[in-house]
Amino acid sequence: MADIEFLRNLVLAPYIIMAQALINVPRHTGGNQFRHAFMTLGILLDYKYFSDPVLLKASLLHDLLEEIPSTRVDEIKCIDADGNKVVDLVTEVTKKPGESKPDYLQRVLEDCSENARTLKIADRISNLTDLHRDLYPREKFSQNLDETEKFVIPMAEKIKNYNMVIELRDLIIRRRQILSLENHWIT
């Protein structure tokens, strides 16, 4: 009952309005970053992260600073009492300019908060769900799976969410099967 009551009182509308800037940002997999933000939120809710308003609000904006660097963070900070913490969390999961993807993922794994890891895991589950071989070069496809094994599964182990570990492993297995089938068709 507490979860239902918490969700009933959770105010996301101002964050949704801010996230609408992502509607115009396409994803390589089709669709746009706005829908991806909602999928990330949905994954967190699916894993019952009901009681952390900062995590849920940040999920809607987790790609905003990277995709739209001109975003005025003061506007996010002023949304509500959680605004400063939301900006801090979004900043934690934002890849820094010039930071390689492996260095970024290593930083999140080793140096970031549990909430940042949780958000990154939900983000990666969304990305793997959207990962389609017909839209990605084979190397990029494989690299994404390798990075997930090397960095993101250890994040899920570190936060002790073994259901996320299982889902990540299952997604990797299914995606590798797609690559394997492709090899079979080519030969």
C-alpha cells in the first residue's frame, strides 16, 4: 500500500515537460530519446524502484545534458525540492566530453552512487531491448554486448539486484544468438 500511496503523490509532470526537448532527438534504433526516457522510467518501475523520487525523475532526464548540452540546469533545479538532487544524479550518469565509452562505464561502476548505477542499468536494459541487428553495424552491436558484460552486469551485481543481472544476461544471450544466426545465413 505504501508504494501505491507514494506513486499516487509523485509529481512527474514538470520533468516530463522538461524531457519533451528530447522528442526531436532521434535514436539510432528508431523513435526518439523522449520515448527512451519513458522506457527507462518504466524499467525502474518494473523493478519496483517506487520510493525514490530523485531516481524516477532523473530517469526522465538522464540523457538530456548529453543530447542537449545547452540545457539550462537552473531550470531543472527550480522544478521542485528534488531538483538539485535530480541534476546531481543526471550529471553523474552523463558522459563527460572527451570521455571514452569504456572510461565512462568504468567511472560509473567504480566511482558513482548506487542510484547512478541503478539508472545506468535501467538505461542499458532499454538500449539492449532496442538493439536490432538490422540497424547497427556488427562491430557496434558486439561492442555494446561486450561493454554490458564487462561493466553493466558488475554494476547490477554491485547494487545487489540479481534480477537485473539475469535480465542483462538473457538479453546478451538473445542478441548474441542474432549475431550467430547472421553468421549462419552468410556462410
